[in-house]
Amino acid sequence: MHTSTTSTVPLEPWTAEQLAIATQGYWHNDKAPSGSIKRILTDSRDAELGDAFLALKGERFDAHNFVAQVAAHGCEVAIVSHAVDADICQLVVKDTRLALGHLGAYRRAQNSQLKVIALTGSSGKTTTKEMLGSILSRLAPTLITRGNLNNDLGVPMMLLELRPEHQYAVMELGASHKGEIDYTSNLVQPQVAGILNIGTAHMGEFGGREGICSAKSEIYAHIAKTGTSIVPAADDFTDSIAAAVQTEQVMRFGQGGDVFATDIELHAQSANFILNTPQGVRPVQLPFAGEHNVQNATAAAAFALSIGVGLDDIVIGLEQAKGAKGRLNFIAQENHLFIDDTYNANPTSMRAAADVLAQQAGIKVMVMGDIGELGSSAAQQHYMLGRDLVSVKDINFVVAVGEFSPAVQEGARSTQYGKKLQAFLSQEQALPFLISLVKTHQPQSMSFLFKGSRYTHMETLMAELMEKI
């Protein structure tokens, strides 16, 4: 039973008393609901009879304005930070954002049988999480972070989906500001947790990789004392990461670690390797392309071993794992191959994707969108990407799309391969060029890889090209 999609199984209901205890709030005018509450929601459009609507307040919105509207739609309970003029039971709390955290933590504490893995890192989080989901959900019901619900709102919302039958939870924790992982890892109370790597994602927020390392290392403060800390053995910041560890038990993955890969064979859409662990050695046929995914698999193995899973079960889970949507999905169309890696991007994952494209057949075209959240280093990072991507020997064309495409082009021109790169400020401008590339190279087969930060929606450009050729 895999719960990485929305489950139709009813959630554990809440009583009015539990809600008040969990949030340290009080019922306005002592008016509490008499029945149980089946769900806690933050989206006013979905709130109905039996739900509690939690009104969040952001910089540019205030969901307290929707309380009367949800009441009109039959919802009888609202969780608010101040009472509003509406005919609805109102649980008044100090801060609704923190109340959501308290509710998630309460639900986690109720499920004492649960074995929790928490992971963070600059790249590979989603793929490693899916690999762990594949390993664990074969063995017992497992709650797995869905989509990008990995921040201070998403993590407690995932915890609200916990049910008594869950034996495992795999929680992905993201950091867009300092203190966020400290907060979310405290909510999830993991037995096993760790960092995959320290890259350059969100560099603008943290003022450099040291800041990123410090923010992500907050995860080690909340691991159960008898639990295990997972540490990357071959990261630039391994020593700094190891210094943050507070548990006696540590498992290191990657070259020089306790769990590592040898005899790696990379194929166009898969990889074979020997998995070396303290519990023994096994061959693995991984249905994912790229050396970076072999590293993700060794990380998943380290997490799973640390939570008590046997080596044979780990190998079966890795060999049956499937990638998340938009993460190196291979789509064949006539004699062309489209690789959809549009879910997100950072400089590390962009280079890893180029290596995967280089393994494919035919004329190889990398289509890259902008990478966000790089702060003041954005132009320089895009310049370096332009320089490095055109230098990948087997890639024939690089098409840069977006605001930073001129910086990518400058980087490309600093090499002898500058002619490989074309830069466009918009998808509308890039599309005719991509269509002409296909026409020029007919009847040869071509392999396209599309990738960019989430906000660039590179999947739209990919879909348009697939439609036109």
C-alpha cells in the first residue's frame, strides 16, 4: 500500500477537546462542535461539513477573510488567530501557522509505533524519497511526502495524514530559510535522518554553501538518541556535517563510507552496480539513469538499513522503484526520445542531467530553463553552466531559455564549443528553433532533455514541441 498519492482511506477523526489541547487554543464563546472533525484543511475551496478550516495568514493574503464563506458551504469549524464575524465554531489560537505545526506534532506523537526517516539535501531528495518509498511500502503501509510538501506548512500537513496502520514514514524536509529544518525535524521526530549533499540550491537565501550546510545540519538535532545519523562520505562539507551529528550511531554513504557502490555500469535508461554495505554485498539493477542516481540509491540503502530493513528487501525495492513525474521520465515518440526532467533544477542536477543525455542515442539536444533562488551568484552560476554544458562531449546542441540565457551564452562562448548553444529569452522564441532542428536532422533520431526550475514550466515547451513534430 503506497500512499504517495492522496489516500481515500478516512483519516483519524479529531475531537474538539483534542484540537484545543494540541493547539493550546480555546473555543470562542465556549462554542465547540459536538461531533468529531474528520479533516483539517487550509484550502477554503475544499472545506465542507465535518472539516475544520485552518485560516493561514501570509504576507499577501489572509484566509480569515474566507471563514464566512466556508461557513456558508457547510463547514462548522474554523481555527483562527482572532475571532471573526461568522456563524461557525471558532478555535482561537495564538498563531495559525504554528497551530498547524502543533497539530502535526500531536498526530505524530499519537503514532508511537511509527518508524520515521527524515531527509534533506540540495539535490536528489525526491528521487531518494521515492526509492525509500518503494523499499518500505512493500513491507508495510508507509506515509511518503507528496509532491513538494516539504516546508513548514507542508510537513505538518503530511503528518495530519498519519493513520494507525502506518508503520513507516519517509519525510522530505526542504529549507528555504534558516531555522526551517530545525522546526520541521522537531515535528517529525525521526529515528533516522540525514543530509544527501550540500549544493547551490537556495544560495541567495543563505549567503553561500556554508550557510546552506548550517541550515540543513539542523536536522541532526532532533534524531532520537538511540537513532542513526546519515552522513554523505564524499561531500565537500562532510566534516562540517559530521560535526553536527549528535547520535552515537552514524552511517556514511558514498565513496569511503559504510554503504557505497562499485563496478558501476551506466546505461541509457538504467544503471548496474554492486551495493557494498556492512550487512553484505549485492548486485543491483537500478531502473534509473545517471551516476547521481546510483548515489541516491546508496543513500536510500543507508537510510533503510538504519531503520532495520534487510539487504534483500532493499535490493528488491531499489529494482522496482519508479521515478517521480518530471524526474528523468523517458518518453519515446516515433524515432525521437524526450526526457522530461522538468520538475525542478539546480546547478548540480543540471550537470547530472547533461551526463544522462550524453548516454542517449541520435542527435542530443539539452533544453535548459533558468534556475531560480541563486541570489547574487545567479548570472555567474548560469555562465558556468553554459561553459560546462557545451563542453559535454556527446551533446550536440544546448538551447538556453529565459532571463539568464544571455549569461549561459557568454559561458558557452568562453569555450571552443560556443556554436553549440542558442539562447532565447522566451519559450515562444525557442520553439521555432527546436522545430527547425528536428526538420534539419530528419530522418535521424534525436534525444531531447528538458529541465529548469519549477517556475519556468519547461514541460510546456516540451509538450508543444512534441505536438508540432
